[in-house]
Amino acid sequence: MCACGLAGCGAKSPVYPVKGQVLLSNGKPLTEGAVQFIPRPGGLLASGRIGADGTFTLVSLDQREGAAAGEYKVRIEPGIGMRAGKGKKARALPFAEKYVAEDGETGLTATVKAEPTQLEPFRLDAK
């Protein structure tokens, strides 16, 4: 029992507020969808909904507001309006398909600092 207390069993890594924005190649904001921050070795997954102005704030996998400090791969999850529904044709994504790669190998990366972090906007290529 003592060893568990010394090792910090159950202790959560601190998370820090993270804000950012997603812009399309024409400089206009992506108006729907989500961002997923996939941690480099170790770490805690974080994600955020993209608002009408392209901005997002991150929430960690354990539902705390923010993300753990560290390096992340970033992927974009298309919004519901960008996907095909029953009997509907999918709209072409307004950005390159590479940004939805499940493994996070999108070319987008971010560093979360051990303090509130305002990220530079992510600018998505059209193709």
C-alpha cells in the first residue's frame, strides 16, 4: 500500500488550457468538425469541437478541460454535414484527405506547454 502511495497511483497528469483555430487554404475558417490531438509516446489523447469561427478548445480523454504538456500529432475529423447520410452523396471535403488519417500522420503537429497555450492556426491544404 505504501509503495502505491509513493508511486502516485491514481495521480492524474496535469492538463493545461489549449486554444486554436483551423483555417482552410483560402484563409476562411473550417466551420464544423473536430480536432484530435494524438500524443507522441505516452500522454493522453485530447480533442475539441470546431466552432463556426474555426476555433476550438481541447478536452482531455478523461474529460478535463485542456491537454497534458507534450508533443502531439493532429488530425481533423470532418463534421456531420461533410459526411454522406442515408441516401445522400458525400460532399467533397474542403481540405485534403490526408488530414483525416486515423493514425494522425497528417503533417500537422502541435506542442502543448505546461501553461495555457494559444496555438498558431492550422492551415489546411485544399488537395
